[in-house]
Amino acid sequence: MTKRTLDLAYAAAWLAGAAALLWASFGLQFENTPISRNPAWFPQLLLTLMLIAAAVLAVRSFIRTTATPITSMRWQALAVTLLISALYLAAFVSVGFIPATVVLIPLMSWLLGFRRPLVIVLVTAGMTIGLWYAFTLLLNVTPPGPGLPVFR
Amino acid sequence: MEMFLSAVQMLLTYGSLLAILLGVASGIIIGALPGLGAVLAITMALPLTFVLPKEASIALLLGLYCGSTYGGSISAILINTPGTPASAATVLDGYPMARAGHADLALGWSTTASAIGGIIAALILAMAAPLLAKVGLLFGPVEYFALGLFALTCIVSVAREDIVKGLLAGLAGLFIAVIGQDPLTGDMRFDFGSFDLAAGVGLVPFLVGLFALSEVFWRMAEHDPKAEAKIMRAGFRMPGWSELKLRAGVLLKSSLIGTWIGTLPGIGATTAAMVSYAEAKRTSPRRDKFGTGEPDGIIASESANNAVTAGALIPTLSLGVPGDPITAVMLGALTLQGITPGPRLFTESGELVIFIFIALVVANIVMFACGAALAPLFTRILRIPEPLMMTCVVVLIALGTYSINSSSFDLLIVFISGVAGFLLRYNGFPLPPIVIGFVLCPMIEQSMRQGLIITDNSFLAFFSYPIALGLFVVTLLFLVWPFIRDRWEKSKATKADNVS
């Protein structure tokens, strides 16, 4: 994929998004209200400007004389990171900080190429226990889910 | 003179000095952890102010304020994650400098600039607090609107490489801030029936996701084993005297910008840092190196955001009007101590006011020493292998964000803005304009609509306000000048080539 194609794709996405939101804003029914009391006016202005800027981006991508290729990425590593981060953030509240973290650190480190089991175990234990106590006892913020013994 | 000596005596006690040291050290650590920040630090210390003597309480709060504002730069430099929103601009040059193998120097610059910025602002506070507060009173809705538009010109400065993408990013930031309840009428906007969206998008989860989580995704996708070998310069390195002299102008100007913006209630350190960065990028002789690890970028951001700590105290002490959310909490703490901020404070409790000035100066000096001492510890983070470090960053992001409101919606915002941040970076969209738009939008919209109410819905009447008119003219100049200067420089270069 070249930069020109990517710019066009992004411009199309901006145009579609801004147009859809602008359409949704007309449902707010403030047509006859003065600007000062019209909550829809300012967002509509922003969305209109966004449409114009996205159109300029699209036109510019056609006019651009060179179509430089974009940098290649490690898509597999990215996909792993995205998926595991999403699952972790979801599990953080539903399952709890400790269970989610105890699974995340070894799994994500291993899948991303870090292969020192002892270090992973020590970091997992240290981070989980250390952060739990630091937040609970020092910052008075109890992470969600099952906790550790607190001796007061 | 008697009041000054009395204030010095109040400060030179074990209690006050220890309170400053503990406050600064704790503030630095809390500020360095993404998602926590100065408000949490000061709120946590509030119960202590009940049991501590008045002077020690004030010293502790000032230490926490200075320390946490500076602490945000540590994670901004080392892991491309601003610890506090005020350090969002520090990321732009601090992190590239660390990636180039000069993390120690980057931390040296941020510590030095923060300390000097804070001290300059404290001195201005001492000399001109009531006068500056009166100037602040001259700013009404129309003037705030003009100031907001002026601050938006930052977008042009930080996105010079691609103005169209920068504008799109800025507009996106402005729009995202609109989501939720309208501040004037209470109507819901773009909440799509969601109870969580009705409260709007939080700044901290949005910022943490946009910078920190997107950086995790980026580092994993773009892994370059050779790059890791460079990031080994742990420790703290003071900038040389000649380098400091070379950049004294940027340091002074940024400190003044931060102090001035701090005196205007409701604006805050994030805007001050962004405006200062953009101004430095516009005028620095080394502006072409911004974004690649140029010290001027770090100096501009850090001196401005720390100058705000003193600047924001000016309306707080002089008028009883807090300059930002952090001084609002401090105002509560002062009131609990039986101190009534306002015009009479300077006459009825003069030595206490002088004590605050001196304590601020001492807090900034202690902050410099603590920063230098803690930097080697923090920079060891850079030696952690990247997959392990990024995994730990994800844990910190989740915990830090959750600690704000104990909300799973905030975690969703973090993830979505992380993905969006990655996608935008992939196609060369700059991220700072998004933050600039997001932070400035409430002020711009609210002041514009309040101004229109005052002027009976006439935009033209805005130009009849002298301060606003002056700001509009400066805004236009700031927008147009970079293009004129570029054209002039290009024509000079062409003429020079023709001659040779």
C-alpha cells in the first residue's frame, strides 16, 4: 500500500465519520435557537470544518506527485498485543486486578518474544503484589477483584 | 524586613523542611505514574493537614504540587507516556532524546528547566501577585475566547510538517471534548443514549490511551532490536553552562508564559506547556530540530508547566479564585487551616504569604536535588527488555486509569484512544493537536457563547474589546508569520544559490 492510497482511505473515513455525525447533530432540533443558546452550533461548525479538511486531504492525495511506500510493521506482534491488551482491560474489572495481571504478564511477555521464565515469574509476582499494596495502603485505591491480606 | 525574617524562621524548622522534602519526593513518584497526578497527590495529603502545624501543611502541599508536576516528565521522557497531562508536550522531544541514547541529558534538562521555571514564577509571585491578579480580573468571556483562539495557533506550530493532518487532528480533539452535557444548557450531545458518554470523555484516560497505549502498540509493531542498544545512558546529566546560556532566552520566555497562563483561572498547566512549546518551536533558531530530541522543546514544556504552579497561586491567594483544579483543592486546605485567601491576606497575614513564596523557591530547589537523585533509579527502567517493559506499562495504564473513577468505561476509553492513536500515527497524523483541541474546547466554546450572550449574539462586537482585539491580531500574525518567514527564507536561499 502506498501513502497516497492510505491518505485517500483516511480521508474517506474522516468524510464518512464527520458526515454521519453532522447528520446526527441535526436531530438535536435547535434550528431557530440563537448561537449562544444552541448546543448544536459549535459541534456542527467543527464537523463542517472537518469535512472541508478531509476533502482537502483527499484532493491533495490525488495531486501528490510521488507515492512513497509506508513503513512495514510486525502485524502479528501488533495483533497479539492488541488482543491481549483488550482482554486484559476487560478482565481487569470483571475478573479482578490480581488474576488478570498474573495471566497478562507471563502470556504477553512470552508471546512477544521474552523467554526468561524466572524473570517473568519474579516480575509478575513483584508487580502484582507491589502495585496492589502500594495502591491500597498508600494511595487508598483498592484495585478490583480479590485482594491480598492487609494487616492494619 | 521583619515579616521576611519571621517567614524565614517559620520555614527553617524541621517540620517545614521535612514536609517539603517528603512532599516533593512523593509528588515526583506519583507524578511519574501515568493516570495519577497532582490532584490525587494533594487530595491524599489533605487528611494530614489536620494534624500537622499550619506551616508544615502548606509546605507539604506545595512540595506535592511542584514534585508531581515535574514527575510527569520522567515517564514522558523514558516511556513516551506523560505522567500528567502537563507533560504531554515534553514527550515530543524528551522521548526522541532518550531513544537517541541521551535519557540522562533529557532528564537533566527537564529537571533544570522545571526548577528554574518554578523559581522564576515564585519570584514573580512575590513581587507582583496583587497586580497580576488585577490583570486577570480584566479577562472576561470575550477575552477568554480570544485567548483560546490564540492558544489554538499552537496546532499550526506543532503540525508544520503537515498542516492538513494537524488541523484534522485538532478538530477531532475539539469535537471529542464536546461529547456529553452542554455546559450552558445541560442538553446531551452525541451521547447516543449512553449513560457513561453523557459524562463526557475524561482527559486522563483519553490522554493515557492516546500516548501511552498507542506507544505500546507502536513499539511492538515497529520493534527494532538495534534501537534498544542506544537507550542505555542511565543516570542524570546536568546540561553544560554554555548550553544553558545558549537557551536562556527560551527558558525565560517559557517561564513567563507559564506564569502568565497560570494567573488566568481555568486554563492550567497542560495549555501552558503546549502554548510554550508551540511558541518555542515558532521562534527558536533550532526550530527545525524540534521533534527529534531538541532540548528547547523540553525546556519550553517543563519550565512553563512548573511556572504554572506559582502562577496559579496568584489568583488563589489574591482573590480566593483558584487558578486550576489543583489550587482549588489547596484553597480548601488553606481554608481548613483558618487562612482566608483574598485581597486582605497580604495585609493581615503578610508573613504567611512571604512564607509561601519562600517555600515555593525551596520546594523547587529540593525538587531539583530529588530529581537528580531519583533519575538513576528511574532510568534503570530503560534497561528492561522491551516486551516485558511494555507489558508492565499496560498494567500501570490500567491501574492508574481505574484509580481515577473506578470506572470500566475509562478503561474502554483508554483502549479506543490507544487504537486510534496508533492508526493516526501510522499515517503521519500528529497527536499533540488532538490534546490541544481537547483541552481548549471547553474554554473556547463556553466563553464564546457567554460572550455572545453579553453582546446580544453579535460576533462583531467582540472586536470592540481592546484586550480581545489585541489577541485576535496576534493570533492572525502567529498564523500567517510562519508561512511568510518560510517563503522569505526560501527566496533568500534561492538567491544565494543563484549568486554562487
